Amino acid sequence: MKKNWLVYAFLLLGGGMSMVSCSKDDNNNDNQPTQTLFWTDGAGDYSPSSTSNKLTLPQLSGALDLTAGRAVSLAKEEADTTKAQLSLTNFFPEQAKVVFDNVDMTQGTDGTSYSFTASTTIDGDTLAATGTLKGIGSANKELSLTTRRGVNAFSPLVGTWQLTFDPTTKAADVFLKVNTGDAATDTQYGMMGSLLGGAIAAKVKEVDVYLTQDGLFDFKWMPVDTDGLVGMPAAVKAMGVTIPYYITNNNSTLNIAIDKNLIPLLGQLVSTLGAGNPALKDLDLTTLIPALVQAKVILDQGGFYAIPLQASASGNTAQFFVGKDMLAPLMTALSPMLSGLLTSLPADEQAAIGQILQSLPTVIGSASQFDFGLGFTKAAN
């Protein structure tokens, strides 16, 4: 009996210890802290070509891939580590690298994603970015980003502009403002503007230029033998091709930009058109663009090239033009194209125009002013 009691006591003791042990284990499991994932665990550099830090750009991933060259950096703010500093490279024509400070990161319900909205202002233009950071805590993180732009709403250049035609002569408003110090030369070149205006009027009866509030440039024209406006081919627009613009120097410079990813497409277009066009057959963009960048005719804006046109707006009229600083190197760079254009003209015109083209670089170089451009009237809203 005593022996049985000892066994029974031993079993009770062992069972109690087991229960204590199990209870302790269970409590440990119940109170095990879950891992908290912060957006800082996803800080780093993101690019379209990366697999671990993948950058996806829904706006630029259409039929024509325009994502090459884009990059995003996400880092902690030094002053407030709960906020992010967002750096975008080659997204905006205004500036190659745009930094957004003090960006709030909002955690998603899944606990592994964060979203954000950021904006900043450069020269009156509003630049914004919206994105979602996913896969925090995993080997493959993904940052999805969309951007938008808005130009200065108070700029007098924003709106729709129509090429002005003289009501009497019907000629387009083409002007050459020349000051060489020689009255005869100045008058001769001034008359060329009228001749060019008449040549334009013989081809088109309307030209519209659109400078939209969201920073996009476009233009359309109406040939003399039709009643409809013609613009960028629908097939090209379907590829996602857009032409941004931005305004600088207190509304005196209109910068027309082009995404560098579009240059190969433009090269193919020039090559196709050049097959039957003497003016384009010797035009090589791979050599022309670097030469124009070096001459500052074209600006290198990171992911974009920009053509700076001088602008002057007053009331409902505006002039867009180029001056001698741009025309001189432009004439040199485009000399093969001008030579080809000359050979396409009627024989009786080649000698006279050829003489003008030959003397033009010298005249531009010696002139104190040589402005060439077009006059426009603002369309009613």
C-alpha cells in the first residue's frame, strides 16, 4: 500500500510539472510578439531593371516603353526619421533630379505596404508623385509610382494660340527682325519674313499651338485644301507619346521637351522620310543632337532634351522666336539639311536662295539682332 502511494505521489508530481511546463510553453506562444514592419525597411534605390527593388511605372509602360533611365531613391529624413525623403531622377523636364522632403508614409491594412503622395514647386510649376511601396520584409520589394505636372496657371503663355494671318495679304505672321547696321541688308532680310509668310499661307490656312495647364505641348494645322485640323498621328499617340513643355525666365522662354527614350523612334522616322526627301536624307540625329547640345541650342535636362524658344506675350498676342545665339550654331548643324532642301527647289529659285543661305551665317554673326519667329493670337476660351 505504501509502495502504491509513493507511485501515485510520483505520478502526481510528474504530471503537475508537465502541466506547468506546457502552460509555460503555451503562454510563451500566446505572448510571442509579432514582427512590425516599418517603411524604413523598404528604404533604398529603385529602378525598372532591378528585381529586388523593382520600380514599376504604369504611366510609361504602354506600347512604347519609356521607363529606361528612371530611378527613385527612398530615404529617411535626418530631422524626422518618421518621414521620407523621395528623390526622382529623369522624371521631369524642369530638372533632372527632383527631391521631395518630409513625405508622410501611410501603412496599408496588410501591414507590409505603405503609400504616399508628395509635391513640390519649381519655377511656379507643381510637380507631384503618388506611389505604393509593397513587399516590405521580403526579398523582392516593389515601388509603384505615378507622376503629374502642372505649369504655372498665371503664366500668360498657357492656352491655345493660333498662327496670325494678315487679313489683307493672307500671309502668315512670319517676322525677321534684323539689325546689321546696314539699312539695305536689314530691309532685304526683313522682306524675307513676308515671303516666308506667303509660302506658309499657300500650304495651310490655320495652325494651332496648345500649351495646356498640365504641361503638355501640341500643335495642329489645317491644309488649304481641307476643312479639318491635322495633328500627331493616332498611332503615335496610342504609343503614349506626349510632348511636355515648361516656362522659365519670367515667361520669356518656352522650353519644348522630348523624352530621350523617343530619340530612336525619331531616328527611324527621319530615316524613313529621308528615303524620298533630299532635305532629310543626310540628317543623322546621333551626331546632330550632341552637336546642338554642345552649342546650347538644345538643353540636356537629364531624361529629356529641351529646345528653348524665346517668347513674348502681351494681352491676346504672342511671338515665339529664336535669336542669333541659337540661329548661328543651328545653321551650321543643319547645313546638310539646307543643302538638300536647296536641291529640291525649282531651278530658277536655287541661285537666289542659295546665295542668301550662303551669306546667312556671316550676316547672323555680324548682326546685333537677328530674330526669326512667328506671331500668334490667343484663341477665345
